[in-house]
Amino acid sequence: MKSVKITPTKLKGQISVPPSKSLSHRMLICACLAEGESTIRNVDFSDDIIATLNGIKALGAKVRCFKGNSSNGTYDVVVEGNGFPEIIQDTIDCMESGSTLRFLIPVALLAGKEITFTGRGRLSQRPLDVYCKIFEKQGINFYPNTGGLPITLTGKLKPGRFYVKGDVSSQFISGLLFALPLLDRDSEIMITTRMESRGYIDLTINALKKFSIQVVNHNYEYFRVKGNQRYKPANCRVEGDYSQCAFWLVAGILNGDITCSDLDPNSLQGDKSIVDILLQMGATLVVEDNFVNAKSSQTFGITIDASQCPDLVPPLAVLGALSKGNTKIINAGRLKIKESDRLKAISTELAKLGAKIVELPEGLEIHGLDMLEGGIVDSWNDHRIAMALAVAALRCKNPVTIKNSNCVNKSYPDFWNDFRKLGGRIDEFQLRK
């Protein structure tokens, strides 16, 4: 198990923000469903994206990858789709990617053949009950029927009216939106609770539009999807990821001067709200075109509603722990079913560093301090927890050791390299069990 030891220091410089993982998943799946060649530029081969690439290959897409022209080590991916999924491999290993699993299940069910989805880590514990209820009503066979992995499916998705909770995971809704346009009749998705993570639904609908698929969104209360549509090939570039940018902006505020580039100021990403939240907390930010600069500055605690931006909670918890006054994070209960129980993980590990933080049933309450102490913490095998703890180390009196640090490969394989490029002092070592 790899670990890193971080010695507190100032970070300074510019980072080309990694491409959005959320958009990469969506564009690759749309390309798989189009008849002909599509090119998706600026793709980062994180573990989650590799899982989706392997998944679309299993569904009949042909994939070629080329080194991109950008300086951030990304790739251009050419996807040749058949216009309709064909199961050419009967097992899809989703690794630890919830997006891969929940997006591809309805797509695979279009083919009407038996297929098995597997995974590892906490993915097997993350709920699939939304789909299981749909399967039961549609006569789709699945086993085991406990909602875990592996799960084997036999049957074919049929058009109709689908009732889905809006406060569990938007990924279920997106998965249906990918598949329903290819059915032979119209369908509707009815949202039965308050819709959370609306930004992710916007990303899905926008990606579908790029590939000539139309969805009617009725104020996030229900979605109407016409049948007999056809995906058409497209050429797209993946924009920078605001959820990854958040870690660097918080790092700059705590102890640095960091400029993040390749950010679309008109992005539909829900995590773009990081800029407004940081400004509300009093941070010194400069926002220009596709750049955001964050400098060391005093911030103040506020109440943050995380219902539309749950991935921002780990870095914001770190900033709250080092802001004046109290920070309260609310409506974040869904973080309990992520790669880790993120509310418990971030509160437990920040407390080890000396933070005054309390886990609430649906959020966090934090009393800010000027500095943290440092020490040994664990990533909980969660990429966002590891990156948040690395940022927290910048304002510690003593070094911070993060166990299982290579979990960042799930979304940001170059995180530790970028940390060093900005002046971070990191020692990597293999921790004996």
C-alpha cells in the first residue's frame, strides 16, 4: 500500500485542470451509441474512464486512442459505434466506477442478451435498488436480487413510464436517458422526490444534444424522451473539471498562489459553484475567461447547501476547518454511499489532524482554527478524501502522512505529480502491512 508524507509548504504556479470525468463518461457512451466515428478530445485515462472505455468495447464499439496535442498528457479517443449496442463480451468490469455501472446497465439491456456487471471495492455496496424495481416491473431477470455485485441481467428494456427518486443518485436518471431514445416508443421519467445534483442531469442532456438526441426537461419533475431517435457521430472536446479544480483553489487560499486554467466560464457543471462559494467565504479569487486564480487569504465560515454539489464537500470541509468562525455543511446525506462514507471519512481524518469537526446525520459542523497539527491519516481508499487531506497538510504545523495515497488514480492519476510541480514537498513510500 503506497503512502505519501507531505511537508507543509506554499504552493505556487499554474495547473491545467484535468478534463471533466463526468463529461468524459457521457461523451464516450454517446459515441458508442452513434453509427460511425466520433472523436472525443482531451480525455484523461483515470481508472474510472478506463472502466467506461472497456465497457463500451464490450458493447460493440471500436476504440482507438492517440496522444493529444495539449501539454497535460491527455488523449484523443476515436470511437466507432454501430448505432445500437451489441453485446460482444458477456461481462463488464466496472472496477470502482459508479458512473460506468449505472450508465451502462440500461444501455446493455437494449440488446436483450444476458450480461454480467462486476466491480470491486465499495462499488458492490452502492445501491442499485432503483434499477431493481424497474427490472421487476419490466420482467427483466436479475440475480442475485440483493442489489450487490456481481449482477447478471437477462431481458430487454422496454419503453414506458419510469418512477425514479431524485435524491439517491442522478446516475440512474442519466442511465435511462442514454437508453430510452433508442426504443421504439416514447418514454417518461417521473421524479418522485426533490431533484438533487441537477447539474449532472444538465451535463447528460447537453451531451445527448451534441449527438443529436433530444430530451424534454419539465423543470426536473419529469423528462419526456421520444423513441426511434438515432445518435449521430460528433467531435467534442472535454472541458476542465471544476470538481478537481476545487482542490487547487482551496490549496491556493490556504497557503499558495495557484492559477487553474482550461475552465469553461459557461460550464453546466454543478461544481462550478465552487467559485461562488469561495467568494462568499471571503476568498481572494481572480476570475478571467478560462482562468481562476486563488491566493492566500482569510476566509470565514458560512452554511453550505451541498445538495447540488456533493463532490465539493471534502475540499470545503478542509477550508472550513481553517476558516474563522463556524462552517456548516447541510443536505449532504448522499455522501454516505460514495466511494467511502465521506461524511465519516473526512470528519474522522480531519479530526486526527486536530480539526474541530462534528459529523451530523446529513452534514458537518466545523469550528475553524488557524492551523492544524498534522499526523498520520487514511484515505479510506477514496480519491477525494486523499486529495482533500493533501490540501489540509498545507496548513499543518507538522508533516502529514496519507495512507493508501494511490487511490487518486480513480479520477486524477497525475495529482501527486501536479502537487510537486506547484512546489509541494512529497515523499512517497510503500507502507508495510
